[in-house]
Amino acid sequence: MLAQRSGPRSESSLSSPDGSPLPAPREPPGRERSPADWMETSTESEDGYVLREIERVREELAPRFGPARPSRAPEDSHRWGAPSPYLEERLNVARAMAAQLAAEASDDRLVAPGVKSALESIDHELGRASAELGFVRTEAWAEEYPDGVSWRVPGPLSPLPAHPVVDRRASAIAPHHPEDAGPVGPPTGSFEDFTVARYNRTVSALHSRRRALGWGTVAAAAGISAVLLYLTLRAHEAVPVIWLAILPLIWMIPVPFFAAGFRGTHRILRQGRLELPEE
Amino acid sequence: MKRPTVIFQVTAIGKNARALDATARSVLFWLRNTPRIGFRYLLWLVVEPEGYWSAPEVYDRLERAGARVMVVPPAYQTPLGTRGKARALQYACDERRRLGLSVPWVWVYHQDEETCVGEDTLAGISDFIRSGEALVGAGIILYPIDWMGTPSHVQELTRSFDDLRVLDSMTLPGNPTAGFHGSHFLVRADVEDSVGWDSEGYAPTEDLMFEIRVRARYGSVFGVLRGFAYEKGAFSLRDQLRQRRRWMHGVLHAVLHCHELPLRRRLTVAYSGLSWFSALPSVVILVASIELRYGPLLDVTSLFTGFIWVSMILAYIEGFRLHSKYLERSVSLPRFFVNGVVGALIDVVAPWDALITRPSLGDFIPKDYPAAPSARSPKRSTAGESAY
């Protein structure tokens, strides 16, 4: 962890909201000090640097940020390999067992609360794992990557901050705990609700009313314009002075923009390419 | 064929820590729960030092969960000395080059600190990369998060329906109505890094400059990114005004200072700005028509007035319908109408406000709900502080 945070600290004018000095932020990994840089640094700046480093290490050791951060060791950056040929069979066995347990749990009133929903969640996840396994097998990707890059694909046990790792669809079965909703839950719009199904329903509805939208716009525009025209003609206004006459022309400026927008909107909807394939 | 990698890059000052936390968690959550996404991922949080120090525990927690927190060093400078968000974006470009990630199989999905993703977003990204039809993709943004039905929130609904116009324009040669996004867009890393974000001084709308440069260098390589992104609107009318003002500053900056803008494109961008400017005089003239008599001229203009009115009203109705499956809070029709009018008036005034103000790096827009007291009164710009 310390190695990750090593490197020279620039003199920073940062301060906390209460005015007390804060340690400078971490330097990016690419800006770490090289031996050549060390040679070029004056003794005075080295002393200052060492003192700052001591101060920083002291800060690191203080329980300021909670538990230590996991290191970025090479084992952290695992790569995908070919799935085991027996994986599917094992998944099927596990799924059958989970389904059996869920069925038995429904008959037994003595089963601890939550076990049944947990078993259903397991069953659901196993089903997904089978589907993803099939997907991985159909995709032939070469495994060539630049060195030094940490591929942060989280493992099944890596933490997801402040939120339960539960599929929203599964959570319809599992009991909901509002206290797990994360820090200061928003009044509306939780990201767990943003599913492909909901998206497809939205864009499909938009597609389905495309013609009504188009013709409705034309009809309403024509109707309003006709009324305005009627009122104007009926008023029998005199021809205005020329400087006054240019004022209404300002209304005409955005007409091409709106016309292009109307045409573009319907062109996108007509192409009908917004829906996504569902699971 | 190499397995693609998507870098989910959140670029922000970082002071809206709760919003950014939710954004990062949405990425992590849906990466685990979206089946059949055909890419690896990296989650980068590119923030300014003051943002990091506003909530270090949040960033450390996210880092433990798999995100990589990149604090832009205060001393970092680009060759042309750009400032603001473009500087942070350029820093991320430099990091990608250093790590060997500026390659055709790496893609960058750009997010603001309040750009949450859903299952559909990830499925759309996967689909876009798989299709290989374009190098840059942008999609529709909804604003359901923390939606309260305030005037600025009602006004935001219209942007989602307008995104259909944006997508069409963006995919056409020349982008005739100047459509693009600063978030919810996907770009191939080598394309982004070859174009970069560096420009002289402060570019208020760095996304517009980026789109101009990509188009100038690669041509019409833009496609539609399916799937929504989910954001939140400005909480107050003042914030809405500052946001829109910044957009107009960006348009003016592009028209007046962007040397890479071809003449034809410069005219279309200028016309888009002019259309927006015309809104306020139109309202004034409409009110004045009660007293002044324009006479037979209205015979001509009234033919088009109906079309413009209907188009504007339709944006509210369809914008609301797009959001209807996501909003848990509803407002009465009269309130919706009044708030819509108030929100529209702010949009009408904003470009003119841009004429009498200067682009400011200190335009920090709170996105955390409820807004933190410190966020309401941000300090004046320091070296690293910027308007995002």
C-alpha cells in the first residue's frame, strides 16, 4: 500500500474546510520518482521530501481511512480463461439441489426466515451463470493485453460498496431492507430499477406512437396556424412601418431548426433501432 | 480478435461525492448483474484534489471495490494549457497512453459524476462495440434521479426528447443542428487519444470541441448508442441558468475561437446559437404585439408559429412520457404547466445572460441531494478547480 502511494509530493495549498492543512493528494502512478530524478534533486529538497514522506507515512499508519487498502498485487489482476468442460454439469447439479432445497423449505415452517428467498436467489444466480457460460463459449476472443494493466474484474467475494449484491429481480422475492439503500437514498430513481425490460418498454411505446406523433404535430400546428391566420386577417391591420415590420421575422429564425429537429426525430424513430435484446 | 475493454470514466471535480458514489456503484452493480456483456471493464474516477479531499473515505471505499481513483495533480499542465474538465480528460488520455491502452480494442465510456448506468446502458455499450459500425456513439439521457418536479426538473424532461434530434443530427455528415453530449458517449480509446482534449485556455463546452475535432479528423464516424443513461437535473433555477449559460459560452467559444471548425460547420453552429438567442426577443415581441400592431406580416409568420409552439409543447409531453416509467413522484398538471413555463423562461434568458457574463471556472453545480452546505458556497477557483 505504501509503495502505491510513494512518490514525491508537490507543495500543495490544499486545506480542509476548517482550514487545517491536508496532505497532498496522491501522485499518479506514472509520475513516480525515478532514480535519475533522485540524482538531480538537491540535498535541500531531498530533506524536505524525506520529511514529507515521514509525515505521509505517519498519516498512512493512522486509522484515518479505515481498513488498509488491498494491494495491487499481480494476483489481483486475474484474466479470463477457457471455462472448465465440467462447469455446466456442476452448475446444473447445484441448480437442481437449490431448487430441491427451496421446495423443501416451503413445506417446513421451522426454516429460518429468509432461507427460502436466499435459495431462490441462488437458483436465479446459477441460472444466470449457465447462460453466461454458454455466452462465453460462443465468443472466441484472443487473450492479448498490454502488460502492467490491472483488469479489475471483481471476484464473487469482492465488496460492492454500501449496497447489497442482489439482482433487482431477485430482490422482489427477497425481503427488502431500506437500511441497505446506501448513503442518503435519493427521493426517486434508484439505479437498480434501470433494466433492459423497462428500457425496451419505454422505447417500444415511443416507436408505436411515432405516426400519431408525426401526424398529430402536423395537424395541431396547422390548426393553431389557421386560427392565428384567421384572427390576423379578421383584424384588418394596416401595413406597419418598416422597422416594426422586421420584428415578427425574428419568430422565423428558429423555424428551420425546429423543422430539422422534427425530421430528425422521426427519422431516428422510423429506423426502429433503439430496442435491445432481452435475456 | 481481442476481447474489448471498456473504461467507464467518470470525470468530475469530485465534490458531489454522493452523486459520484452512486454513479460508480451503478457501474459496479450492473457489471455484475448484466448477462452477456462481451467486454472487460475498468472503472476510472478522474477527480480534482479538492474533490478527493472532500470525501476521501468515499473514494477509498470505491477503490477497494475495484475503481481506480485518479487525482489530477495540481501541477499537471497540457501542452496548450487547457483548463477545467478538458484538462482532466487530457490527463486521462495521457494515462491511457502510458498504460498502453490507446488501442482499438479499448473503449472509453464517458460519464459525469451523476451519470448512473443501467442494465440497458451496458447492454447498449456491448451491442455498439459488437456491431463495429462507428467509432463514437451517444445515446439518450433521462433525468429521473432525485426528480422533484421543480421548474428546472420539468425543463430537463424536454432534453430527453430532444436527444432524438441530437442523435439524428450527430449521425449525419456535418451535424447540421450541432448535436452531441458531454456524457453518455462511447468512443474508441485510440480515436479519443489521437484527437485529445487539449486546447488553448478554457473551453466551456469541451464536448463540442471534441466532436468538432473528431469529425474533422475521422469524418462521420458517429453512431447511436442504445440504452439510456440516467442523470439528474439542476436543483435550482440558478444552477439551471449557470449550466445553460455555460453551454452558450461554449457555442460562442467554438464559433469565435475554434480554428478547426470548417466554415460550413461554423455557420451551422452559429445558426443553432442564433436560434436559441431568438427565443427571448420572440417572447418580448409576442407580448408587445398586444400594443403594437404588426399587421399583414402576421399573415406569413402565423403559418409557422403553430408549428413551433406544438414542437415545444410536444417536447414536454413526450419528455415526460419517456420518463414516466422511471419517476416515482408525480406532479399535478397545473403545477407541471407552471413549472414548465418557469423552466422555459430560464432557458430563454440563459443565452443573453451569457453575453453579459464571462466563462467562469468557478461555476460549480451541486448535484448531491440535499446539497451540502459547503457545495452551496464554493470557494473561488484555485489552480485545479474548474467548471465541469
